Amino acid sequence: MSYKSILAVVGVDEEKRDLHEAVELCREIDAHLSVVVVLLAPPPPMGDAGIIATVWLEQSQAEQERLKAYVIKVNDLLLQTGISYSVEAKFAAIASAGDDLGEQARYSDLTIIGSGLRFDPDLKSRAIDGCLFNSARPILLPSSKRPMSLRPKTVMIAWDSSLEATRAVGASLDIIAQAETVRVVLVDPQADRRQNGEEPGADVGRYLAQHSASVIIDQLPSMGRPIAEVLQQHATDITADMIVMGAYGHSRIRERIFGGVTLSMIDDANVPVFMVH
């Protein structure tokens, strides 16, 4: 699909670097940038004590003023860029923030979750989960180690024959078709007629070649290492500009308890990650 509208989710403590990257991404492909500046509202106090409620109300009002002030700064910054843009403030309840952002993300082609949200882990977690599970749209996670681009030279696809990986490939076909090299990476693949086929990766390789992609299949042994570590190291070794992968092949609860590839890639990406559930 083509990307004509990009949503950037930022917090009030966002680094300007994230906004500049989003601007350059939109400038690269002549897309509209929608920025939503989010601040999680403080949770309401327990009980009905008047003094507690008054303090909470004053705190909420102060936070909303902080949000408005930052939105003005973002608007001033974007006004100087010359791109098509819009800015919106969202003072969101913690419980509903993810769903609200996911619903908003439905009306953009791609959502960027800025790396600056690491300073607000609650917002980062809710933004990623909401946009992955409630938008039917891809997300892009920047990396501090490599700049973002929707015209990458080398794309690495983390392939496991899952529905999630298939959706990720489908959503990124425009990116893949323009890449000079596409590396389809399988970790510890098992030859299986019903899933990977007799030659793991061959089926998806042929499919991608029909979309003008120059495809190389990499079958990697984990040798006991976590899969995310193998993927990250290989992305570095081949100088990948983007990793394309499906998100949450297991349930969110299982990944939160036991860990998983998705969480590892979200928390420590050395290359920008294009992710779809």
C-alpha cells in the first residue's frame, strides 16, 4: 500500500529528534503528518474526601496546561517545515488511552511510535498495544542507531510463516518492491509441508520475487540464543535499514509473563521495525 497519511504519537516530554524524523519521513514520500500529543491523565483518587478530590483536580488542570503549551511548541516547529500537517492534543485516561489511539490510527496508513516515549513507559505500552490490536494498520518503531526511511535499501523480513508475518509482508509490499535487497530470515526453520514447505522460505521468496524484489533467503541457527537476539545481530551484520515482522504470534499475556520476540524487539531495536499484528 502507499503511505499518504502518517500518524506520529508523541508525549509531552518527547525529544525533538522524533518529530524531526517524522517530518523527514513524510517529506521523503510526500505524505501528510498527523501528530497526536498524548498525556495520560492522573488516576482519580480513591474515596470521596473533598481535599483529595481538590488536589487531583488541580493536578489535572496543571497537566492539561502543560499539554497545551507543548502542542503550541509542536505546531510552531511543524509550521517551519513546509509539509502538510495537523496537531492534536489528547488528555487520555490510562484505561482507555490505547483503544483511543488505536481507533485514531485507523485513519492513517502508518503510525510512528516515537522512541522518546521510553521516558513514559505506560504511554508507550498503551500506544503500541492499542495501535497494533485496534487499528488494523502497521506501526513503525524508530531506532536511535539507524535513521528511518520508507525507501530502505536493505529490508530484512523476520519470517515464520505465521498469519502475523504474512500481514506484515502484505502491508509493506510497496517498501519491499523498492528495496535493492530483501533478506527473508528464518531462525531454526523446520521443513514442514503444511507450514514452511520442504524448503523453508522458498514459497515466500518466490512470492516476493513476483513483486520485483531481489530476494535472499537466510536460514539461521539460534544455537540456544533468544530469537530476537539472532534477528538483531543479523540485521546489524547485513546492514539492514528496516526489519519487517509480525507482532504477538502468542497472546499478549503469555509474552508479558514469559517474554517473547515482539517485546524484545520493541524494547531494544537496533534497526527501525515495521510491525503488524
